[in-house]
Amino acid sequence: MNITLSDKMNDFQTSIFSELADYKKRKIQEGKNLIDLSIGSPDLPPPDFVMEELQKGVQDPYQYGYSLTGTLELHQAITNYYHRQFGVHLTADDEVLTVMGSQDGIVHLPMVLTNPGDMILVPDPGYTAYDAGISLAGASPYKMPLREENHFLPDLSNIPKEISDKAKVMILNFPGNPVPALATKEFFEEVVQFAKENQIIVLHDFAYSELYYEDKPISFLSVEGAKEVGAEFNSLSKSFNMAGCRIGYMVGNQQIIDGLNRLKSNLDYGIFLPVQKAAIAALNNSAQFSEQLRSIYRKRRDVLVGGLNKLGWEVTSPKASMFVWAKVPKAFTSTQFAYKLIDEAGIVVTPGSAFGSEGEGFVRIALTQNEAILGDAVTRLKEIPLFSNHLHT
């Protein structure tokens, strides 16, 4: 039988991520010892009190039915957390929606808000799930360049009028992935004004809200008027090392919340109740753990960035997130440089071009290994000809 895939699958080709994974696998089979700094998945466990709550829940035989929705207790924990952390007032019953990780919501929401052919403004470079959601909706992306000269913030004044007239949605992500940039209050105020003038819905991906090292990141919803035009996704994956639990949430505009809730009610039957209980424990007791987690990542950042700069690789120290966004030597493309690091140093990073054309010239390095391993990575780089001969950024 000849099985033919849908035309839609033409938008989901083998990516550089899959190619890198295959190349890593081959190198490991050849006996190469690799340091993998390509994956943005926490290597640390959740706090003990979260695991204890989860353990208690899975032993309760009455917790195995469909949850259908987020529990009121979880929604209240989210509203309390947002008020405590960001000064944002939310209503638990109609301004909060739980999702199976923020990516679940981010990928599905464009189908709620756009029709085929509608335009979505999206950062470039940007998290790859944004393009997946746009494709599933049949919408068209308009790439907003994130450039160093503009502090990696999109320049809204450069968006052509014919584009802003057609656009239905704008996706933003601060602190960002792959670019660990921070938004300012003034920028978010500009976004709200732009959204109102052009009738554009704003979706802010705030998954790295707790991973900061200097100034605390700003919630989009903390800016006056933001709730009128948009919503914010957040997650427990990175902030509480609960990536495998698949739990996140969207907060903000009631109509947007209701729309995604209607779609989700036709797609799944909710999040496992013990996971919801664990999420409540995390949100209600976030302060001490979050500071400890930031301290760990801060030390990792300083070991890696400090070491790279001593080698002559001039790398900017990130103010937030779990990533370093580093320029590659001028002699290489991002992909060439990534493969060179694997071959000559046994270090795996992600080429910036995997996140969009504006990512060319950079690599993303994840701080998802301990200080000793990151120090070993710096030592390996110091010993290879690539750095002594070609590192001219």
C-alpha cells in the first residue's frame, strides 16, 4: 500500500535539530565523549516538596480519573503567584487556563485566533514552536528581526503599514529563547499602543520568568492596557525543573482564554491531577527554591562565559534565561561552526540559523550542565586549533 502524507507535512521537514541528533548519535557510537550544550532541558530535579507531593498523589487511587480542566485550587495558586511576583491581578475562574506545557498552548492558539492566510508577527530568531503553530493554523508569518543594535527587541516602527493592517497576532518572548534578551517597560508600553492601533492580539511567552540574574523580568500583563490586547504563557518546566510533567498555563484576556479553552476541550481531558497538586506546591512555595535555582545558573553562566572570554571568544553574559547567545568566528556559518565544535572538541551547541535567518552568525549554548562539565568544555576549546587559529569574531 502506498501511504501518502498530507500536504501540510511539507511544512514539517527534517530540521537541523534532527540532523544534529543523528550526528551526535553517530559520534557516540564511534566512542566520542560529547558534552551536550544544545538542549534547553533542565538537568536538575524539582524541589523535594514538589516530588513529595507528586509521590503522595500517585499513591491515591482516586486521582486517576480525567481532570478535564485545571482545578480551582491550581488556578488560585497561579493568580496568587502572579500577584505576588509581578503585581498582576487575575480572576481565577476566567483569566487562567492550564495547558500541557506552554508549548501546547503556543502551538494550538494560532488556530483559535487566525484564519488561513492571516498574518502573525513573530520574532526572528525565535522559538521553533511559533512557526509550527502558524503552519497548523494555515497563517503566514512575518518575521520581526531581533538585532544586537536594537538590544534584540523588534523595531515596531519598521513593520510596514500593509503588514500591520493584515496582522492578527504578535508573538513575543522575553526573557527569550534562543536570544536571552529582556524587554523593558517602555517597550511593552509601545507594544500595547501598537496592538490597540492595529487591532493585533499579543501573545507573550514568559517561560523563563524565574531564570534571571540581575533585574527581574517584566510580565507583559503588568503593563497598563496589556490585558485588553493579549495574554501571557508561563510554564513550570524551566522555573521548577518540571519539564517532563508537561504543565503550564495561559493568563490574561478572558476572550482569548475562552477561545483556547473551547479548542482544548476537544483535544484532551486535562492534566493528571497529581501533577496539578505538585504544581500548586511549586507555585505556593516558589521564593526560596527560585533563588537557589538562579544561584546555580548564575554560577554556571559565570564559569562558561568567563572561560570563553579568557579564550578570546568574546561572549556577552546573559542577564536571564538558561542560554548564551554567542557570535561565531567570521570564517564559519553557524552550522559549520556547530559541526566543527562536535568534531574537534566534542561539544554540541545549536546553530543560530535553526531559529531563523537572523540567527545566522550565532550559536545557542545551554547552561544545562554542571560547573565542572562547563569548565571541561572551556578546557577542550582551549586545546583545539580551531580557537587558536580561527577565532576572529
